[in-house]
Amino acid sequence: MSWPLLAGAALANPFYAPPPPDDSSPNFTGDAELGFTHLSGNTDSQTLIGKTRLTWLTGDLTHSLRGEVRNVTKDGETSAEQYLLAGRERFDFNGPHYLFGFARWEKDRFAGYDQQLSVIGGYGRQLLAGDRQSLSLEAGPGYRNDRLREYDDQRLAVAYTALAYRFGFAEGTDFEQEMSVEYTSENTTSRSFTALTARVTPRISMRLSHEIKHNSQPPPDTIERTDNTTSASLLYRW
């Protein structure tokens, strides 16, 4: 696997460890993404999206850390406020098989949860790992602690499955599609991330993306079950 594929995969991947590196891949990479919009006039609104990821290698282990923040204000009132921190490990065997594990902390002011902590691990299989295409599938069990504002905390067993696909149209231009499902006895959380990324310079890219998060049974005081985020942003990688 080449360095462009490793860098491109590490750049997004809300759900997955990066694909296995080859001997020429760098031991440490990172990226930062920033999107900001401001509307004034009849509607006064601001949207800020920030993401960052660090990835480093230790033998057959691939480590990654990521953080995200989203904030939306409209007419001086906050309408969306989300935070995420996650760490992930991937151990590669000979061939397409690997083991993974991750811990993820989320806080969403308007989702009915004070915070959520998930710990999930399992088995993955790298079906495609070429310069132009990559495809991985993974599944496993986990545990989630939901801290609710108005109700008792929920401690839930999780069944997790996910996929990640990348297609390179041309050098520096990629399409990415990622999906995951987390099933519990209380609800099912599904996530989707779709992105088109085009490299402007060796370190700067432009990205157009759309994210969907759906909770089949959110807390009673939550109005919407589905969050959609469409953004245009700049990415810097090192």
C-alpha cells in the first residue's frame, strides 16, 4: 500500500483504523480539517466544524487519535453543539485479517444525552487494499454508557458492524463512503459519512462531505431522530 492511500484513508474514517501500511509508509501522520460558514441579512447564522487526527505505527499495530467539534448558532442562539474524542488500535495479521478496538466519548447538547462513552472491539477484514480502491468490513461486540440528563444512566451491550470504501478517481481526488451500525436493546445508532476530497497542494485539500447520524429511539425530550451535516472544508495534512 502506498503513502497516498494511507494518508487519504487516515484523513477521514470516522469509524475505522487506517488500512495496513507497507514498509515505505511514514511512522507518523496527522491532519486537521476546518469548515466555517457565516450568513447575515435576513438570517444571521454561523457554523464551525473542526476535526483532527493523529496516526502512528508500532510494528503491526496502527494507533489513531481523533477529535471533532461542531457548533451552530442562529440569530444569537446555539442550535447545535457536539464534541467527540476517540482512540483506536488496529493489529494486522498476515493477509487481509486484523483485530481492532476503540473507545469513543461523545457529547451532544441537543441529542438528549449528557454524554456517551463506547468501548468496542472485534474482527476486521481488508477486502481491497490497492492504490485506487480500498474496502474493509468489521464487526464485534462492545459496551456503551449513556448518561441521560433527566433519567437514570443506561449501561448497554452493543453489537457493532461497519464498512469503509475508498475510490481514487485520479491522483489526489478521492471518493469515500463509510457506514456503521451499533445495535443495543434500547436503540440502534447508524452513521454514514460520504466525502469527495480533491488535493490542491501536496499538503492542502478541499473536501465536500455529508454526514448522517440516526438514533432509532432517542431520549423522550429529543425532537429529531436524525442529524444531517453537509460541509465544505479545507484539510491540512502532515
